[in-house]
Amino acid sequence: MPDFTRASGPWELRSMPGNSIGRAFVVTLFGESHGACVGCLIDGCPSGLEMKVDEIQAFVDKRHIGVLGTTRREPDKVEVVSGTFRGYSTGAPICMLMWNKDVDSTSYEEIEHTPRPGHADYAANARYGGFNDYRGGGIFSGRITAGVVAAGAVSKLLLRRIGAEVRSHVVRIGSVSLDKGITAKELELAYDSIVRCVDPTISEKMVEEVRRAESEGDSVGGIVEALATGIPPGVGDPIFESLDSELAKALMSIPAVKGIEFGEGFRAAGLRGSENNDPYGIVGDEVLPLTNRSGGILGGLSTGMPIVVRVAFKPTPSIGRAQRSVDLRSKEEVEMKLKGRFDPCVVPRAVPVVEAMCSLVLADQCIRGGLIPRVLR
């Protein structure tokens, strides 16, 4: 096993922390699944933003999905402990945290030395020399996305200042897909569904898919689609900091994400240029693409059309079936059956996380591009 803890040598430059994202609007996550709290620190939020704590709380609450989710019940009451005064952002770092109130680490103590298949347990043990918090996956848990959503709520308030909005919904769970196009207005209905799907009939089939997998001691994955509207053309940078590169990096940082596509995505590989290109025309008094197969981004820059991105989530790796692993102390193969509380499908809970991640990146890009000023009046 490589020694990642060396103070010098080839691993030294790879040991920089990776808990922050953004250049002008910088979000740092902190906390672990079974630690004292989880949260975020936002550095670079413009001053003068009205901090609507009730709206921030309401967005964080969207992570809770009720009967189809884990039996762990965290209240996730957001505490804003710095960066605001008299209801407005001051320009200082904004710290928001949520205390972990419903922690039960018993089942994790039993498997401390047995990495769970599909989880980051073994890789984390190798990377941190066994000092990592393994309970509930520690910082690798989906629990840390509560901080993402809290920061995303602030970025959504910023985007609203320029008339921009990000909405997300579920388009696939397991073998059940929503294949028709959805308008921005219809997306407002997503959170009315327990699985965050705007179509009631498809939603019921998705619920059945999740319950069937759960009854068999298994899990399912799926796809979340995000739609960002109101972003003017020209937002982004070329090459390595392109708008789609930045969005892809942020979205791939969500636990359990395994794939990203924009617009036609992988389907474009089977099209001809005449089928995939978006022709231009005059819409009102604006030059705009007449179709949106590019997903609202070309050359790393926004086109003025809605930004459409789909995010694929793997099945929840924690399942009720017996699985093979290894005891790291004895180096013997073992069979393990997980106990504890976990989601049979993380996809519905991920909808506000995808929405938040897209909002973080777009707010950062709009500040960098001068569309959102450093002082709001």
C-alpha cells in the first residue's frame, strides 16, 4: 500500500485539501456524517445581499424525502453564525452550520476494519493512513451535501438578482424514465412528488421501482436533470475554466455521481452535424439559437439558451444483501451484511444538491464576469 502521509516526495503536491470550490464565490465544506455538525463557509459573497434565512431553510429542507429515504432524521436547522448584519451580507465570510442530532454509530464500529463494497472506505483508509472518520463514510458521506444546499440557497438568491434561476427534477430511476420534454414552468412541480418527478404517472412507477429494490435488499440509481434559465450569452471562460468544465467538476463532486452530459450529450455521438447543430435566428430583438442541442453552452461559454445538464447517480452502495470484502487486519476475505440506516435510492434527495451545485458555479461565474457586482444596492 502506498504511503500517502509522507512529508516529501511524489505525493507531497497531491496532498492539498480539496474541500473548496469557486474563484470569486468560494465555498468550503466542513464536517463529517457522524461528527458534531456539517456546514459551509462562503467567502466572496457580495455585500448587501438580503439573507432570507427562511428561504435558505426551506431549500435545505428539500433534501428530506420522507418515507422512501433513510430512517435517520436530522432536523438540519440552519444556523448562520457569521457574515451577516441587520439581515444583509456584510462581505465577510458567511458560515452556516447544521448540528448532527440523530447519530447512531453502532453498526459502523462493527465494520471499522472491513471496507464496504461500493464505498470510499478502503481508498480513504489508504489515503489518510487509517486516521479518517469511517463512521457513516465521514466526509465522503452524502451527509456533507447539506452544506452544499445551504450554500446553494445563497447563490440562488444572488442569481435571482439578475433574473436567473436553476431548477432540477428526476428523469430516471432504475428502469423507469421520463422521456418527454419539460418546460421551466412544469419544473416548479418537481418537489410535489416524493421522487421529484414532475409527471404523476411516471412518479408512481418510480416509487414502485424503489420499493421493489428495497424489498429485495437492493438499491437503484437514476438521473437528475437541471435547467438553468436567465443566463445571458458569453458567461464563462475558454479551455480549462469553461462553463461546462466548471459545472462538470462541481457536479462530479457530489457523492454517487458517475456521469454528466450537456444537451444531447452522448446521443450527439450518433448524430450528424446537420442534425446536431443549433441554427441561429432573431427572437424578438435578440440573436439566439433556434434549438438547444448544445445544452446552452458552446466553446465553454453560455449561448443565452437554457443550460441543460443531466447527472447520473449510481445505486446506493449500502444494501441489505450479503457482499464480499476483506478484513484489513487479518487480510482474509469475509462476507459482510450491512446494518444501519441508508437510502434505497439517493436520486430524489440529490435533486436540490444538483440544483445547488449548478447555482454555486453560475453565481461564481457571474461575479467573475461582472454581471453580479461586489456591492448590491
